[in-house]
Amino acid sequence: MDGEERFEGVGVSPGVAMAPAFVYRSAELRLPRRTLGAPGEAEGEWSRLRDARDSTARDIRRTLVALDLETSGGEGGILEAHLMALEDELFIKELRDEIFKMGRNAEWAVSEVASRYAAKLRSSGNELLAERAGDIDDVARRLLQSLMGVDSTPQFSFEGRRIVVAGNLSPSETLALPRDRVVGVALDRGGATSHAALLVRAIGIPAVFGLGNFSSRVRSGDEVALDGNGGVAILSPGAGETGRLRSMEAERGNLVEMARRRAAEPAVTPDGVEVAFLANVENEGDVAGIAASGGAGVGLFRTEYLWLAEGRPVAEERQAEIYTAMARELGDRPFAIRAFDLGGDKFHGSASVGEHEANPFLGLRSIRFLLRNENFFKTQIRAVLRAGAATGRRLDFTIPMVSDMSEIVKTRELIRETADSFARHGVECIEPRLGIMVEVPAAAVSAAAFARHCDYFSIGTNDLAQYTLAVDRCSESVATLYQPLHPAVLRLVRGTVEAACAASIGVSVCGEMAADPLSAIVLLGLGVRTFSMAPAAIPLVKETVRRVPHSEAARVVQIIEGAATAAQVRHFARGVLARFAPEILRQC
Ligand code: PEP
Ligand code: MG
């Protein structure tokens, strides 16, 4: 054992990793809020703020010169807009008032004025003004970083293969992980379908979250082992553990290797039911590897990651370029672009989406945010239509977090208006098929009615489980209650599939359940015939489908009618896997 320490958490990405740790601490902007008292303090704060403003403006000018950017549009235009915001008289006056009249320190003044100012711009009803709100957010972030002397770019400064250990990782930090060197991730916090979790799964490396105080016990360079299946992290593993994990790793390696070799073959159950596999992607580059993993196209492009990666709204031109390039690469294979799903745990690096709400997952998230900030939404719709026109193909456009029919109707209206205005300018575009994420119980319960207004359903079981069970998908403290196999969730999935079939529209599942062999059997039994998941997960789930007769999986329908717990459903699915694919069961 020699000093080995074991930490139990939630396995969020399967597999085994053994490597030295890199302990990451995020450079969070913890705003110092202070009420000014002493005489002259306000002058001092005002002068700090002016210095920060000058140095921010200098930085922006330097970037413009260094990159030789045109200032009329694109990146250069954005930076120019930042400079203008820094010089905006009303903005400066409000900052001054916060310090001199309200007696607040510089950081507090900036965050207060920026969120007020951005909210005012967004609700102005004037599209041009509303577009400037994002600039205000960005400028505020730059000012705060300068005031506090912080560089908030995530720093993963290490050589060689490492397991990243941290308290928590935001989606943007997870995006910044150096994929060529990180072999595993261990976090104190987070649940199985937090966005950090699904990004790690997309990289295809083992991860364990919800490990309590693990990151404070580990130092960079310490040997760490992760068992992503069992949800265990071991500090300084002894010879016994190392041997056990190595043999697990070898068995998984052989199985995955065999499944990868067959990845391109169709997935048909022994009794002849065919299942289609699509990929969930987070950026343009992910498309290249899809075919090799056995994916027939893209079932979910989480476009908000473009925004998160850049830390600000993505210009229409850039979006159109990305969607067009991806559509070209995919040819006539399916391509579903999901509208920006911002909010919840996905913020765009500033304070304006839901961050100040008590329950951001129940707040101004996804389609609610987009319909409140139509300028962002219209930019995305225009970019999608431009990609359709440039490639001459029909794309799929998915609306996230729909809870009310009006959200579908309004989106369709915006698409029509945009297409009409393109037509008036001589650009004929093919309107995308419009689909909705069924991920709020209201949408699942009203699926038959909603099906009349859209072209397909994409079932988001990550959120559907969270909202049905009232369990935060990101929280480690209620992680054991987060059970996508709960019969209540499964009944909603089944009802949605039935409604889609009755209305003859397409239906797929793109939540993380689809990527787990055990849960995939259950979904197959409930009638799901299209799965979308991280490309790395496709080969093993395809192999599972090839082994398990549909007639066996379909017995789950009776189980969920009689069963009251997720454990009963899990027991059933384990029994099926034990009979038809025991070596896959050992990896679940
Ligand atoms: C889901 O909720 O299942 C889903 C696929 O969307 P996301 O995980 O991005 O919220
Ligand atoms: Mg979702």
C-alpha cells in the first residue's frame, strides 16, 4: 500500500490513466467589493480606473497593429468597437458616478455599470445598439483583468503526459486542455453530465469528478491513477493497484481496438434492427474524425462552444465560414447545427447570461436568451442560411431548451423573414429543417402537439434527467440522485419517440446516455433508432448493438411500467449485457 490514498467520486469518462499530476488552479476573477470611506479614496480609485482604461486601450491598439487587422469588419471591427466603448462618454460618466456618488471601488464600479449598461442596450429594441452589449461585456472583462493584474487565459503549462487535477473546470477551461498531453482529468466537483464532463469524454480520456478535497491533497508531479469506470482516483498507487488497473486497461484496450476496427460497419442487432450513429461535435475540427469512428454525420453541433472558445460573440461572417466548411466536408451526410445553448453552466466569459440568477439552469438559458437577444439569434440564423446557400444543401437547425410552442413558432418566423430578405437581395436559400431538443419535461409531455410544428426531435437526456428529477447535472452533492435510467425519465423518452413516430418526424437521442452501452440497450428497447454521441464512444456502442437482440432490449418497456427505481432498470440492463456481451459489461 505504501502511502496510497483512495478517493471515491463519480466516473464520468471510462478507462484507466496512470501518470504524474498537474494541479491546475483557475485564475478566477474574484471581484473585491469595497465601500470607499477615507477622504481622497474616490480620487485614487478613479485614477486606477483611468490607468486601467489607458493600458487596455493601448493593448487593443497594439493587437490591431500587430495583427495588421482591417478595422472595417471581422476581428478588427470588434476591437475597434471595444476602443469606442472605452471612450463612450455615457459609460465613463456612469463609472465616475459609481465611484464618486455611490462610493464604490473601481472593480465594483466596472462590474455594476457594465452589467447595467449591457442590459439596457440589449433591451433597447434597437438592433445596432443591442449588438454593442457584447462589446461592453468584453471591455468590462478586459478592464477588470487590467485593474486586478490577472491574465485569465487558462495556463496548462506542463510537458509530457499528465493527469489534470483541479477543483473544477469551466467549459472554456476544458476546451483549453492540451489534448496531446492530458491523459486524464480528476476534479473535486462536477457531475456526470456537466459540460466539462462531456468535453472530456469527447477527448476520449478517463475522468473522475466529485472527488471532494482531492486537489488539495495532490501536488503537481505526484503519481496519480484514475479508474474512470469505478469512479476512483488513487494518489501514489501501490504495486497491487497498479497491477489491477493495468490489466483493466489492457482488457479495455483490446475491446475498444476490436470495436474500432469494425467501426465503419453498420450496427444491426442479431434480430435485424438497424441503428444509425451520428456524432456530437463542439468545433469545426471534430468533423474530420467522424467517419473513422463510425459516425454517419453530425447529430449535434454545440455551437455555443465557438462563443466560449473566443470569449465573445462570434461574428456572422466567421460563423458562416465555419458552418459552410463543415457542411462541405460532410457532403450530403446529416448536419444538425444547434442554436447557441448559452446559460446554465455555459457563460460566455462575462456576466450577462444568467450568471446573476439564483437558478441559471431555470433562467435565461438557450432559446430564452436568444429570443430576448434577437440580434445574436438573427446573426446565427443568417449564418446558417448562408451556409445552406453556399453548399446548396438542406441543413438541420435545432432549438435547445424548448418549453413552449411559441419558441418554435417564433424561430420559424425569424428563419422565414431572413430567407425572404435574402431572396429580395437575390440570394435563394434552402430553409433548414427545424428541430427541437426535447430536454424539458414540458416538451416531452407535449411532444405530440410540438411535433406538428417541427421537423425532428433530438432528445437531450442530460437535461431531461436534470429537469425531470430536479437534480443539478453539475452538482457532486446530488450526483447519486442524477439517474437518467429513472423510470420517470424513460417514460418521457418513450412518449417522445412514440409522438415522433406517430407524426412521422425524425427522432434521435444525443444525451450522454446514448454513449453508455448499458443505457444504450435501454434506449434501443424504448424504440430509439438514431443515436448521437461523442465520436470516441461510437465504436463500443455500435458493438453493443450488434450483440444484443432487439427483442431482449424491448423487454424494458414492461420493466419501466412496473419498476419504480433506476436500480431496477439498471439491474435489467446488466442482466441483458451479462448474457450477450459480458466483456462489454465489465467496462460499464
Ligand atoms: C442534453 O441536454 O442532453 C444535450 C445533449 O445538450 P447539452 O448536454 O449540451 O445540454
Ligand atoms: Mg441540453
